[in-house]
Amino acid sequence: MSIAAFPKRLHERLRCNEPLSPHTTLRVGGPAEYYVEATSLRDVADTVHAARELGLPLHVLGGGSNLLIADEGVKGVVLCLHGMKSINVFGSKVQVQAGANLSTLVNRCSAEGLAGPQTLAGIPGTVGGALAMNAGGRYGEIADYVERVIWINPEGELQSLYREEIKFAYRISELRHGVVIEAVLQGTVGDRKALIAHARDILQQKLAAQPYSEFSAGCAFKNPMGQSAGKIIDLAGCKGLRVGGAQVSDRHGNFIINTGEARAAEVIELMRQVTQRVFEAHGIELQPEVQVWPRRGLQAA
Ligand SMILES: Cc1cc2nc3c(=O)[nH]c(=O)nc-3n(C[C@H](O)[C@H](O)[C@H](O)COP(=O)(O)OP(=O)(O)OC[C@H]3O[C@@H](n4cnc5c(N)ncnc54)[C@H](O)[C@@H]3O)c2cc1C
């Protein structure tokens, strides 16, 4: 199938065989068969419609900070919303498009005296990805601030959902089955200087504990109920464990890093070995947090 099969107005936004590895923080994985960079709701709607008409799977790419893309790449259409990133703070609320960078959102909220999203400081990626993954940490998660979300649902319909209509769980939400377009987040009014300091403090804590300057997809595994995945991975003797260019970080056991030339297959094999060792040592079956494209056995629920 060629680009000609897509509606004409999408052609200038569409590329074939786009390498995806540079679009991810782990820097592994093959190309997307088709890649669309949307700059408007119309682009998104046209892309969703075209993928459905052509019978192609659709994947939504945010900042690629929680993704493990297979070496053979991804069939179908990869849709990216980086061109949709407006942020409007009004009092205790902020209206933000899915392609906005989460850190930019946190900084804008702090600078404009909106308290709440500072708890998400230091989490890479986009607002769309954060909503799809219910990103968060020890101080809170994005679901805590959601008032409503506009998305294209899995049936291809544009829909506005209030917080109570959306299923959020630990590091996952149903929104990843559709395309998040924008959201309104609700916080409270706060003191700008204090908010900037608070966000900086949380960022510093993350920088001190995690291998931020390395290529990774963040936490490879979800924390099992009441336990730290990083700790039990360390206790199972996995720190520094290596398969090819993929390595369990020396700084944080739950981070798998690409030391330079890793392939996705090596990361997947390393995750398998870690899962096995942890099961043997603790009887706990780790669940991946990282999203694998295309879906395969190793996949977050
Ligand atoms: C160094 C480092 C530290 C990290 N620390 C944390 C942390 O503290 N807490 C935490 O929760 N995560 C953390 N992560 C993981 C990651 O940053 C989050 O999961 C982030 O929210 C993913 O956003 P993204 O835009 O990069 O999404 P991507 O990785 O691009 O995509 C992740 C999933 O979201 C879906 N998605 C993306 N955009 C949309 C959209 N618009 N509509 C629907 N679905 C969409 C994708 O299809 C995919 O299923 C960390 C990652 C790194 C590399």
C-alpha cells in the first residue's frame, strides 16, 4: 500500500518507514510503516479514520519514554501529536493538549501559580502519554488532577469524558486504547515561588535516585503490591546483569539501560531473565510497566 491510499490532505504529514528509535528514550526499535505528525484535531481525526478504512493498526506515540519497540518495527500507522501542545492556565485549572511536554506543563503551572501537577515534576514524555499511563510517583499521579479529557475513543468517536467516567489504575488507564486530544486539569491556587521550589525539589530527588542521563524507558516493571520492584530486583542479584547492549542499571534495579548499541530483542531477553530470577528468589511474578510495540507476550496489562 502506498501513501496515495491515504486522504490527500494527510500526505504532507505522512512518512513511510520512519525510524522510531530516535523517537524513544530507550533508543531501540525499527521503523513505523506509516508515520503521521498531527498538528490539528482534523489531522488526528483523518488519520484515525484512514487507518480504520484501510484496516491498519494505529499506535499513538507520545514522548516515547515508556516504549520498547521491536527491532522489526511497527506495522500500520504511528500517530504523533507533537504539533498539538498548547497550554492555557486559568486560575486553578489548566487546559492542555496531548502533545505538550509534561515538564513544560509543570513549569507553566508553577510559574502561573497553579498548585498540584508539581508532583509530576521530572517525569519525561507528553501529557497524552501521562494520561494513557496514569504517570505518577510517590507524591501523586496525573489522575488526581483530571477534570475531563477529550479523546477519540476506540470506536473512532470524539468524546469528552469527566474524571469519574475514566478508568485509571496504577500506571495504566483505558485512555491508551484511544487517542487523547486534550485535557482540563484541576489544581488549587498557590504561591508561585513555593511551587517552583517544590517542583525543583521533586526533580532533584528523581535525578539523585534514577539514571536520568542514560537511555532507558523508565521503570521496566510495575511495583508489586506494597513492594519496590527495584529493591527486589537488586535482592535477586540482577544489578548490572547484561544481555548484549542492554543492562540492568547499577543505580536503580528497575531501570534497564541501553549502553549504546542494544537491540530490542536484547532488552526483552534481559527483562525475561530478570523476571525469572525474581520469581526464583521471591516467588513474585513481575509485570512489565513498559509498553511493548507490537504487543507480545511481554506486555503490561
Ligand atoms: C528517566 C525516566 C524516568 C521516568 N520516571 C517516571 C515516573 O517517575 N513515573 C511514571 O509514571 N513514569 C515514569 N517514566 C515513564 C514515562 O515517562 C511515563 O510513562 C510517561 O507518562 C510516558 O509518556 P510518553 O508521552 O513518553 O508516552 P509514550 O512512551 O510515547 O507512550 C506510552 C503509552 O501511552 C500511549 N500514548 C501516548 N500518547 C497518547 C495519546 N495522546 N493518546 C493515547 N495514548 C497515548 C502510547 O500509545 C503508549 O501505549 C519515566 C521514564 C524515563 C525514561
